[in-house]
Amino acid sequence: MELNLLLRLLCAHLLSDFILQPKSWVLDKQQKKGKSVKLYLHVALTTVLAYLFSGQYANWHIPAIIFTSHLAIDYLKSRTKNNSFTFFIVDQLAHLLILVVLSISTWTKTFQYAQQLFNDTRFWIIVSGYLFVSWPLSIIIGAATQKWRDQINKELSDSKNRNRNEQQQAHTGEQGLGLASAGKWIGICERVLILTFVLLNQYSAIGFLITAKSILRFSERESNTQLKSEYVLVGTLVSFASSSLIGVLMQLMI
């Protein structure tokens, strides 16, 4: 793979797909789909930038493939009413895959590199570690702290029943506690960061992360502050300690 070519094509894609594409073009493509003039202007701009950035002006297969693939991907996207984050990621991965294919110098070298990587034990140690600290560890920590979440929910419910004048405040507290997906992704991100810091021997960055999270939590105004603070502290310490321990074990294995 020619990394230099891939980076140049990636820069051209970022410019055309995000910076130089107005919101009006995106809306026009969604409304008019294949009849949108802005669709073809965007694809033409993407092709020209890719051709200029590639530096391979005698190689016409790069702009031809980018024009055809980008037009097909964006047209299919305009035909779909799904504007979710997942669909956006799939769309961008499709564009990235085309750029990777174009930057591959010879398939033989690529297969050789992939084979060496898959046979490298360190590669699988790193992959396994990051996979474990994300979803599996999230499930383990969630199960371990379930009884405290139930206690907080019960306290909120009792407080709401005792004092109807504080119903709005209790309702706000329940919403804050009920953001299960947000809490899950926050935990995944912090564990991935901690594992990365440990593997890079940047332990001071872990302290900064703990401080930043503590400041954010301290600034929140919620009911049942003591219960929630203790719950967050327990979850945070378990998350940080387990991620750090996994990172140390990975270093020893590597």
C-alpha cells in the first residue's frame, strides 16, 4: 500500500465531502436524488481534487474510479431516508474502502503484509485487549453495579412520591440516570483511552482524565447527590482499575 497516496486521497475526500460541500448541496441531493445538479457538482469536485492531490496525472483510472464509485455511493445514500449515525459511518467506510483499493500498489505485497500481521501474536493481544475493555467489560461492570443503580432508582421514586412539589426535579434526575446508552459509550471511551495511555506508558494522562471527569461530575446539580456520587465513584474506580490492569498484563505479554 502506498501510504502517501492514501493520505493525499484522504485529504481530498475530507475537503470535498465536508469542508467544501455546503449544507444546501446535501439537502438538494436528499430532495431531488438522482436529478440533483448539486450531486453531480459534488462528485465532479471530489474527482478533480482527488486527481490533483494524487499527483499521478498520467494515471486516469484514479479519477475514473473515484467519479463512478462516489456517484454510486452518494446516489444510493440519497435514495435512502435513513440519516442515522450508523448509516453515515457505513457511507464513509465505503468511500474509504475505495481510497484504500486505489492506494494499493500490488495485491501480492498487501496479502503478504496481511498474512504477517495475522500471524503476529502481538496483534491479536492488542485486538483482544481493546475488544475486552469495550463491550464485555462494560457488561461486567454494569452487572456488578446493578444493585446500586436499583437503589438509586428506588430512592428517586420514593422522593418523588413523598414530595409532589419536587416532581420536576426528580424527573430530571431520572432522565440523567436513565441515559444508559450515553453512560455505556462514556465508559467505553474512557476505558479505551486508559488502555491506550497504559500501553504508551503515559500514566500521567490517566490522572488528568480522572481529574477532568471529577470536575464535570462535581459541577452537576442533582438530587440524591451522595448516592449518585458514590455510585459514579465506584463505577469509575472499577473501570479505571480494570482497564489499567489489562493494559499492564498486555504489556507483559507483548
